[in-house]
Amino acid sequence: MLRPLVLRARDVDMIDPAARGAWRDLDAKLRPFITRRVLAEADVDDVVQEVFLRMQRGLAGLRDDERFGPWVYRVARSAIA
């Protein structure tokens, strides 16, 4: 389900519409997950931004694209804590 996203998300050229679309798709999947776990709704955007920053820094180190989904949610849980 998330595999196409990891392939597109590795391209961090945000000028490219396909890369922007990949990040938007991922935001749509992560935002509800984060919203359910953050106490203050005002903090959701900050946590989402932190998740994306951590993902961009760590994406090159992801060895198995098939593990992208679990990895993303682990990054999100870590950013919430």
C-alpha cells in the first residue's frame, strides 16, 4: 500500500509535482494517526512537520522499501513521544 509512496518520496525535489504528490499522500495517511495521539489539536501540524523532517533525514538509510510503512509509523510514534 505504501510502497509506491516510498519510491516517490525518495525524490526529495519538492519542485517536482510527483514528489509533492507523494508527500501529500503520505500526509493524508499520517495526519489521522497523529491526530488521534496528540492531546492538543494545535500541535498536530508541528508533529507532522517533525515526522517529515525525520523521514527525509532517515530515508536514505532505509534498506528495505517493503518496510517503509512500519518505519514511517515508528518515526511518527517517536515524534509524538
